Amino acid sequence: MASTASEAVVARRGSASAEADAAVPAAAAAWLCAIPCAAIAVVIVLLLGPPLGRLLSPKPGSVRFLLGTLPFVAPEPTEHARYLLAVCAPLLGVLALALAPRWASGIPRRAVAWAARWTQVALAVLVAAAIVAQYRLRYGPTYSQQPGVTFAERYFAPATLAAAALLAAAVANGLRTPVVRGFLAARPSDSATRRVLAGAAALAATAVWMLHAVHTDAEIGDALLSVRYHLGFVLDETFAVLNGRTPLVDFTAQYGSLWPYAIAIPMAVFGKSVLTFTIVLCAITTLALLAVYGVLRRVTRNSAAALLLYLPFLATSLFLIRGTLRERLTPGSYYGTFPLRYALPFLLAWLTARRIARGRDDATGLWLLFVVAWLTAIDNSDFGVPALGGTVAALLWAAGGDRRRVAWRLGAAALAGLLTAAALVSLLTLLRAGALPQPERIVDYARLFAIGGWGLMPIHGVLGVHTLVYLTYVAAILVATVRARSGASDRVLTGMLAWTATFGLGAGAYYVGRSHPESLPHEFAAWAFALALLTVVAVRELAGPRRSPSAIGAFVVLFGFGVAACSLAQTPMPWTQVERLQAAFVATEEEPYPEPLRPAGDAATRRFVASIADGPSRFVVRRGAPVAILVTTGHRIADAYGVVDVSPYTGILSLPSVERVEAVIDALRRAGGNTLILPAAFPRGMLRVLDRRGFQLLTASGLRRVAGERTKARPVEVTLPSGEAVMKWVDARHLHPRWLGG
């Protein structure tokens, strides 16, 4: 009997040993190391954030802000450093998964299963806590920009969350039925007819959604103030090209250094109006969004499934930020986001997925892909550099075999792509302006915002929807790593999970810098893209022949995608958008002036703005004369009046620093001009710069020096269609401009 008991003990020990020695599945290893890696990451972020922030802080005085702009300056070196560490934190999980065969082989399977289950429960609890925290956040006067006014930003209503939970439960239960499992396992072929119909449906849905972002000069006065305000900046960047400026040479674009060249072509052909401009931008956005549909079609290899994933992505990408279903502000009508920030990255994502799907090992195709990637980074570094990184990550994660060799090939192709992209941009600027591009202009605005601290706001609470967005990207890169380690056959899905994670984490710096609640929806397109890809993984997990060990995590993903699907309730009705465009202007206290973005047509205003000084009391109008018109639509005004606005920026609101004001004056003098048009409302401190550089104000009694912030001199002013009063300043040291032969 003792012998029998001894044999039983030995058998149990042998069984436990065999269980421990068995290879731990990659997915289980990911859940096993999730909490320890997260704990280590939190400690690193908390401890290393402050010293790294001090290391990254600029030298005092590197950006000299005008006195009137100082209340809007709030550098965040520690917060930026901590986010940089948080972006790198998922690499801990990647490294842990790569080393899993070493550290996980001795852990019993039961312990692994227990840890995986409770880690997923912890994830679900964290998601719930983040949602509750978002509901409790209150944003104070700094965010509302109104003294004593606070507000809450919840993004998703309780009904939305309840509907998303019910939808996730219904899908999860449906995936367990034999009929659905059999259908998904069979993977029915995708016919040409089905592809055409699904593609047409995706195009029609996108066109309907983009109608809200079409505006006209006559209608824009009735649009939301935030839409009209932001439209002026992006419109002026294109008019800078039409007016003779060259981005990256003598003009610094905030949103896109290359897009203004392309947009200027149809503007010159079809008319220089707000209608033409917004239609062109909406067309570009439509193509960019459809590029994501193309990615989803390659991932699912089924057009109907891709369409079901695409529609929630579309609705969430164009999330309603402010307004009504008729008059709305969305990332689609904030054109600096769509298309100027997202279009090239999404096109690059489609090209990357296309290359992975084809599986060709041609050096030429890889080189051309990196040419597009570098052009994307040059156009807008905020989103372009993360997109470039996403392409590198996608190709690495999707590669099979010797990844070290693949990395060397990618490095060589990336270098060749950089040289080619630089050569193409240099050729463009040489042909247009006879000068090479100035690389520092690519990051000029990034330096002003991220380093200088202009317009930044701190993150308002650790937990919130922004936490869920971050966790989605972490999940995407870890799932991509699990799939790569397991040798998953669907390389496109693996690669694009890595792409969205890298892109989303990098582009998230936009919100981290200016953490206003209205800024977060501009990140929703990247978030919804990652959610759509994770949903494909979750559906396959739950529809598998056995109960998935990641079922709770898969349900959390379905819940997130259900939240995205609920955004379809915001779909604009086409007839209401047509009515909006055709409605007659109604003056309001907020906007009493019709057509506020159109240059004034009366002769007096035209002469005041377009004339340049030729002596202390003589002003002449000459076609092509160099002036500096420091209003937001200054380049459009100059183009309409036949003069050249030599300002390298879009108006006074882009000139918060002494260096930028000096740059405008220098550009004016280099062009041989001496006249500057300045809004009557300008920041304190600008008068000192103007006086130091010899500028005098045009008053009813002639040119007068204004040395202090207050003066009794009565300036000559005119009012623009926007309601903005402007004054004229003249360089008294160059009263006879070289441009006139003086």
C-alpha cells in the first residue's frame, strides 16, 4: 500500500513536471507578463520622467514670447518625457514575449491559465474605472477659456455604453453558434460582384459623411465659429502657394508642408473659393478613409466583413465634437486633422498592407514605399514620423525568417527612400523658388508648441478615455507580437496591428501636448483603426473550436468596437446638408458679417491694404508689390488684390514670439517692401519689436512713432469683412522701398 502511494506521488510529480516543461502558448505568456511589465513601466515613468524632462528642457530664452502671449505658454517637459517613456513601455512586453521560452517554461499550465484569467478581469476593471473617471472629470476655466466656467466631457453617453455592451454580448454569443462558426471557418470566397458592391457602399457612406465638411464663402458665416476660425488657417496655407510663397523655403506651414502644393492646382483651375477648397479637401479625406477600407479588405479577405468594420471606423473618425447633426465640428471639418494630418499616413498604411499581402521581395517596391513614407514625414512631422515608424514596425512584425536580415534591408531601403524624397522636395523648391528647402521649417511649429510650450495644457487626470486609447495601442502591439511569435499565417493582420500601434502611440503626442477634451476626438481615427483590427482577432478567437483562454479580453475589444459602432447614430442626413449649403445668411451677434473669409471688394479697403509707402506721406498701388498682411487670411487677401504677402506665417495668431515677428520683418525687407498690415488687436510686446525695427504707425496726421504700449495717436483703420479692424505700419528706415526702385 505504501508502495502504491509512493507511485502515485511520483506520477503526480511527473505529470506536474511535464505540464511545466510544455511550451506556454504565446497568448498565455502575454497575459502572464502583462501586470509585471505594467508595474515596471509605471515605476520607470514616475521615477525617470522628471530627470528626463529636465534633460529635454530647452535653454532659457530659446523662444522669446511676446508679453501678451505669456498667459498661453505652459511648457510640459516632465509630462512629455513621461509620455515618451510610456510610448516605449510596450517594448517591455515585446521583450518579455521574445524571452518567454526561457522564463515561462517552468510555470505550471494551471498557474498560467489562472494568471491569464485574472489579468483579463483586471483589464476589464481598469476599462470600467477609466470610463467612470471620465464621467467625473471637470474641466476648469483654463479649458473653457471663460472665467468661472467649468464643464464635463464624457464623449460617450450611458445609453451608448449600454448599447455597446449589449452588442458585444450578442456578437460573442452569436459566435458560439455552429452556423456562425462554420461560416467563419469556411471563409467563403469574395466574388468580384461583392467587392464592387461593398466598395460602392463604402464610397457612398463616406461621401454622405463628408457632406458636413463642405462649405461656401456665402454659407461659412453661418457655420460654427470653431469651424470658421480653423478653416482660415488651412485655407491661407494654400493661398500662400497661390500667392507665390514656397513652403519649406520662404513659408512655414503648420499642418502640411506638401499638401498646399497639390491643393493649389485644382484651386487655380476651378476657382479660388471656399467651396472649391473644401470640396478638394473632402475628396482627399474620402480617399484617405477608403484607404483604410482597402486595408480592412486585405485583412479580412471579405468585402462584406471589411464594410462592417469600416462603417464604425468611419463614424468614429468623424466623431461629433461640437454642434448639432446639421451644423457640426468634427475632425473632418477641422481640416488640419482630415485630410492634412491623416491622409498621407492612411495612404501609407494601405501601401504597406498591399506590399505585405503581395509578399514580393523586390527592392524597388520597398524603396518606393519608403519614398512615400519619408514624404509623409516631411509633410507633417507630428503624424508623419509615427506613420513612418508604423511602416517599419509592420514590415518587421510581418516578416518571417531571419528578422535581422530583414532589418538590414529595411534600413538600406529607408536610407534610399530618404535620399530620394529629399531630392524630390529639393527639385520642387528649386524649380519654384530657386532655393533648397530648409529642413528646420518642418519642425518649426513643433518646436514652438512642444518645446516652447505655446498653447499646451496638462492631462486632466490619469484615468479617462485617453487611457483606453493608449491601452488599445498597447494591446495591438502585444497581439501583433504574439502572432509573429506564433507564426500566424495572416501576415497582413499581424503587420497592420503593429502599424496602428506604432502610429497611434506616436500621434498621441498631439493630445498629450494640448490635452484639451476637444483634442482627443482627433485621435479617434487611429484608435478606431486599431479597434477594427483587434476586432478581427477577437472574432476569430471567440469563434474558435475551443473556448478561448482570452475570452474576457476579446469581449473587452468587442465592447470597444461596439462603442465605435454607436457613433453611426451621428450619420448626417444628406438633405439637411444640402439645406445648410443653400440657406440664406442670418446675421447674429457672434457673426454679423456675411462672407467673413472673402476679401473686401470695395476700392477704399483694397487701396488701404494693397498700397505701399513711397515716402512719408505717399502711398502707391503696384501689382506684385511686397507687403506683410498679418491677418489669418492675409495671403488670400494679397492674392485677390494683386500684391504679394511675404509673411512666412498665417497671420498674427501664428506670431506669438519675438523671433517670428522678426522673421516677418526680415522677409519684408528682403523682398524690398516696407508696409505691414496689422490687426488693431495685437499682443502686448509687439510694439516694442516694431519700434526697435523702425516701424511707425499711419495716423490721421501722418506717420507717428509709437514707443509704448499706449498712445494718444489715432490710427487710420479699415474693417475687413470678418469684422477685424486693421492698421498700417511703415518701415521709416526704408520709406522708399527697393521694390519701387527707391
